Amino acid sequence: MLKPQLHQSHLSTKIPFLLPKPFIHGSGHASFPVYSRSLSPKANKKVRVGYKHGSIKSIASVTQQSTDVKAVVTVKETVVDFWTEIGIERGLDDFTDLFGKTLLLELVSAELDPKTGLEKPSIRKYAHKIDHEGEDIKYEADFVVPPDFGEIGAIFVENEHHKEMYLHDVVLDGFPTGPVHVTCDSWIHSKFDNKKKRLFFTNKSYLPSETPNGLTKLRKEELETLRGNDNGERKKGERIYDYDVYNDLGNPDSDPETARPVLGGKEHPYPRRCRTGRPRTESDPLTETRSSSFYVPRDEEFSEVKMGTFSAKTLKSVLHALVPSLSTAIVDSELGFPFFSSIDALFNEGINLPPLKKQGFWKDLLPNLFRAITDGTKDVLKFETPDTMERDRFFWFRDEEFARQTLSGLNPCCIKMVTEWPLRSKLDPEIYGPQESAITAEMVEQEIKGFMTCGQAVKDQKLFILDYHDLFLPFVSTIRELKGTTLYGSRTLFFLTHEGTLRPLAIELTRPPMDGKPQWKQVFRPAWHSTGVWLWRLAKAHVLAHESGYHQLISHWLRTHCCTEPYIIAANRQLSEMHPIYRLLHPHFRYTMEINALARQYLISAKGVIETSFFPGKYSMELSSVVYDQEWRFDYEALPKDLINRGMAVEDPSAPHGLKLMVEDYPYANDGLVLWDIIKEWVSDYVNHYYADSSLIVSDNELQAWWTEVRTVGHADKKDEPWWPVLKTPQDLIETLTTIIWIASGHHAAVNFGQYTYAGYFPNRPTTARMNMPTEDPNDELLKLFWEKPEVILLTTFPSQIQATTVMAILDVLSNHSPDEEYLGQQIEPAWTEEPAINAAFVKFNGRLKEFEGIIDERNADIKLKNRNGAGVVPYELLKPFSDPGVTGKGVPYSISI
């Protein structure tokens, strides 16, 4: 039999109070009794109350002492709100505000009733609008909390407006122990669209085993809501997280040439993406149809809170409007640049674009790129000069800069140490030809001019390599069938000088047997004669195209964006919002799913920017699948293990960070290891606070479910690999979390925010090579042109005008920091302030990051460190934690948000 629910106050009074009549609401969560009227705030007043559940009634007289609590709700004005001044719904919502019923709030106790074992009735009040200052709209509600209600554990919110609103937080003030904070930062749907109330837990974090008994059921039900089911198409505004393969990159129904293989599965292993559930195409039952917008859970979408322009929104506008306009302005898609001066004109004179209906559109959208012509009738695309070009207009021409950028440029995570000689391929010689490299010991010794033998150079760890030979060679014949692109397998060899810099020794380009011709390979070396000099420049152009493609598809897209999405999906499905590890990771997942969806729409899709501008063309994503299958390992995503795996470091307990670098002045590694240690110390402090011993790790069912799902579902094609970490100890968890955070913050910053700086002047990093080397199958006409105008051969090898300008505009946006960028360790998350130990750990974290900025400044000022400074050299600042908005070449955001 149900008995009256008596609450015991933990305040000064110890007089019990009987709950009034409850109300069972239709939230879809556990049914909570609700106070149907306000309680008197006066103390020691006798009241007669009834408790009714079905046919059961109980009546009692008790003495109460209640607490007056004021709830202040902050709603952020969105861009939509800002522009919506008229309309029926707006009028109805204004009436709702006028009558003080904008938001319905229900306070939920963290405790079960000790007598009945049931949830205590929630307390319900409407919040009314009290203030609108700037982007903050304030609402207020007054509650009277019974003395035995217990701690507030959560709050239900119902939006009485006809349109969604962005709820920032709720602060409950009036408790003797201080205010209770509920950080929401979430879109609240209208009750007219969905009657289910939204649930938010307070900022206090709990491991599953420590969950207050009044919240256990809600914790479980909220996760079930976020998991949803795998039925039907996901709709905009939903909050469901689920997995699918990459089967939506093409649209064969509208264009058969855009049919692309499914990525994810035995044939093409790949990480999983967010499921959208769209119907399959008619022409291919394995391919999902495409739509104008790709579903992501509502709170993963880009912010509309700030009035300023988001870089990602700008990117969408560039892809929607700029690329078609460029195609109109540059009629011939295959037209190259006739002179180097025409490349310079992109920065000096610009490209006239066709007029748009809205004058000044480009200038408003991209003030850094577009400047209106004085007569106001035209728009001109005029690129900002990259910092590298500003400092030294011939930087891209110099061999020492070519070598330096392997250590401190845009793709510093591919250089490897040579550990075996001679160099040999591991590919099948029956298919790809002889395995022996054409780079001989004699060639090496001629280049290092008797300084040491080749064998001694290998033994002394002086030889390093960019090796794209075995990876690219199997794609050569298929890619060469595409119009306007070519490919080789390539090796580029470097020597470590006594000054600590790298010197390029040789480039080997290889074509496998094809079209009835045998394998072709040739070695190109720095030369002192015009013919050799131009051949060397052409070979460098091919290698730089290889570098650009690998950087964009692997170092950037695959290793950061793509591989991180499963961590995000699994975290939202398996880790409660109140789980401390969820709250640690959450800022590192901001907007990643949305930018990935945007990439699937425009960048990595069939005939998207990557396919039309980078050398692999329609095989770009297949290439990234091959690398994922052959090379990607979660444990090697940790910076120290990555360096060791590439032979760029060895373990040394006596060295800083426990590693000895093979190239002492390796800016990416030197700065990266400091940042890695700072992150790891913060993660260690955080994890050790919540997990005092290993038993708490092993018994944490949410944590174990999250990591199991990451391995077996999100990265299902790698689920049986032996290298996956197993979460048994705090140290296991610390290493795993540090790796994820490093990839989302430091690694992504290193390969993303220098894109315009190093690739804005595209001859430094051409995205494709459109012409074979003149020494491969030479003919009289080609050789004549090479002898008479070698510059024309180089310009023809470079990307076309439309390819170059499209990529330059996009890289400018991708390199931009948005006005509301959240930088690593700059601002504390509200939930972290609830625990004094975590708050103190964050203060230390923030302080170390500020110190790190000074360390980078000192290193860049040290003239002995020649790989990060010198005449005309851009200092290495890509891992400098903080930045102003714009293209700055520095700043490490929490997350992969662009």
C-alpha cells in the first residue's frame, strides 16, 4: 500500500512535512509526482494536505519550514530571434511571455522517498521574462522547496513557445549551501513540436555507482533517449546518436559517374559516421540518397548564438556561392596559369566575379578575401598575401625551406628515419616491378660529399625519408586514367646536417608496369646545371602534390575529423551527461559532427572539392580507406608513440618528456611534447580525483560500455586488433583520454590552422600534378618545349586556375579562428568548478598553457634553432594555445570545429 511521502529536511528543522497531491506528467521519463500549487514560504504554519494516487488518500497535519528559491534562466537570443520581428508565431510567443508562461520548470530531487522507495514529487513553476540585455534573455521563477525535498538533482524544462530556444543555464539561488547551477547549452524544442520535456542534470558529476538513488532511473532513461533506435530517417531537431557506414558520398540516381564504393566493411575498412537513415538510391541499394542538409543531432549543430559569422557558416557560403562564381569567371576549367606573374596577380589585382543581385555580398561574407570595386558594380576576388609570401616571395623555391617544412610546416607528422639500407619496396614485384630503389649509396655519398659513407649515415641516424612509394604505386594506373591528373610512387631522402637542419638529397619517382610498358623509375637530385635544376623543381612539384593529398586526406581528415566521430557518438550513447568523463571530453567534441557532415556534403563527396582539386580525384576516399586499413592504430595516435613509430624519437628516461628526438630541432615534436605533457597532467589530475583505484575503472559500466562501443562499433573494422587499450587502471584511462584530447586539439591545430599560411601561395603546396615528368616516355615536342620554356612545363604541372583559386579560398576559411572559438584551457567548464580539486587542477592547467606560450616565444627567438626561425622564415606558432580571431597561424581550440 502507498503511504504518505514524508520528507526529512536536512536544514535546521527536523519537523517532517507531508507531500501534497502529485501530478503525473507525460514527459516520457519516469513518472514524477508534481506539486500542483505553490507552498507557503512561511515557517511553522500548519497545513492540511492530501496525497492521492488512484483510490488511495492520506491526510495529515504537519509543521513545515520551507526554503524560498529563485530560479534565473538564461536563454540566448539566436540569429533567428534577432531577425524575426513579425509573424503569427512571434505574436503568440509574445502573449506567452506577457502572461508569464514562457518556460515550465520542474525541480527533481536527487533522493528517493526513504519510506516508499519512489521518486519524490517534483516542484513545478512557470518562469516569466524579466530582462533582455544584449544576447541574454532572462526568465525567473520562484519556488518554495519543502524542508525534506533533499538536494536538487535535475530539472525538467518545457518550452511553451512555438519555436525552439537556446537554453544556456538555470541558476537556483536561496539554498543555505549556495546556488545550484544547471548548465544546459542546448536547444529546447517547442512543446507544440514534441511534448516530451527536456531533462538537465545539475553540474555535480557522479560515477554510475555513486548516482543518487533519485536520479538512477532518469540517468538510464536519458541515455536510452539519445540512443534511439535504428529505424526510420532522422529528422532535423532530433537528438539521436547512431552509426552508419560512409555510403552517402555519391548520388548515382542523378549522375551515374558519382557512384562511389561504400566505406566501412571488409572491402573498404573505415570508421563509422552518424546515421541519418535516409532511403537508399534506386540505382544502387547500398548507397544512401543525398539531401540538401545532412542530419546531425541538434546540439551538435553550429552555434547561431553569436551575432558574428562562424567560419563554418562562411565555408558553406563559399561552397554554395563562390565556387559556382569562379566557374563562371574562369570558363575553361583546365586553363592553367600562363606566367608566374598571373599567380601573383591573384594577390594584387584579383579576379572579377559576375555581379550578384545583392551588392556587397562578397565583402560582407568574406572581408578578408573580397573587396568591392570602387564603382560598386563589380566584385573582385582578391586574396590576402600569406605570411610566408609576405616575408619571402621566393620561399617556396628554396630547397632548405622544402626540407624545413617536413619538420615545422603543414604536414610535420610524416617524416621518418631511415633504418634499413638499401631502400626496398614491399609490393609484389610480379605486379609492380623490381623492389629495389633506384637511390643508391653512391648517389647519397656524392650528395653528402664525403662527409661520411651511406652506411655510416644510416648507422648514425642521419638519413630521413618521406615515403609515398608503396602507398601510391597501386593507384598510379587507375589515377592516370582520370583527366587532368597524374601520379607516381615517390621517395624523398634527406640528410641531417651538423646544424640540425635537413638537406634534400634525392627524389625517386616510380611508375609501375602499365599499358604494356615496363616499370619506370628515375632519381632526381639537386643540380648545378639548368636541365638538372628544372628536373629537380618538377620532381619537387610532384612530391609536394603527394604531400598535399596525404596531408588533407590522412593527416587532417582521416586522423582527426573522421576517426574522432565514433568517440563522440559512443560518448553520447553510453556516458551520461553527469558522468565526469563525459564532462571532461564534451568541450573537445564541439561541432565536430556538424563540420564532418558539411565535409560529406561538399568536400569529400563525389565531384566535391577534394575530388576535383587533389590528385587522387574520384579515388581520394578509397585511398584514405587503404591508409586506415594499413596504417591507422589508436595507440600510435598518441604523440610520443607516433614519434617512436616513425623513428623520430627513442625512449630515454633522462631526456625531457622521456624521449630523445632524432632531430633535436623538430618544432612540431618539441612543442607537441610539451603540450602533450600539459594535457596529460590535467587529465591525470582529473581522472585520479574520480577514480581512486582500479576497481572503480573496471566496475564503471558506462565507461566500459563507451570504450567497448568505440572499438567494436565505431571502429568496427579494427575491433579484433590486439593493440587497442583495455581500460583496467587509471593509467590506462589517462593515456586513452590524453590521446583523444591530443588529436582533437593539438594534432588538429598543427595540421589545420597553417593551411593558408603554407598553401595559400599554391606553388608551395600544389594539390595535384597535371603533367608527367618530361623524361618519362619523352617525345620531340615535349622535349623541345622543356628545353625552350621549362617554366611552362612547371606551370602546366601545377593545378589549373579553377583548382588553385577554389582551394585557396577554402583554405583561407579553414585556417580562420571564429570569433567565439574556445581555446584549450582558456575558460573553465562550469561543471568543473563544482569540485574544488578539479577547479584547482584547471587553474594549474591554464597556468601551464600560458607558460607554454612563453616557451614557444623563447624558442622562436633562439637563433640556434634554425628550423623555426631565420631570414624570411615564419616562426613556428601552430601549437601556441591562444589566438585572436582570423587567420593567425596559431591557437589550439578544444575541438575539431572547422
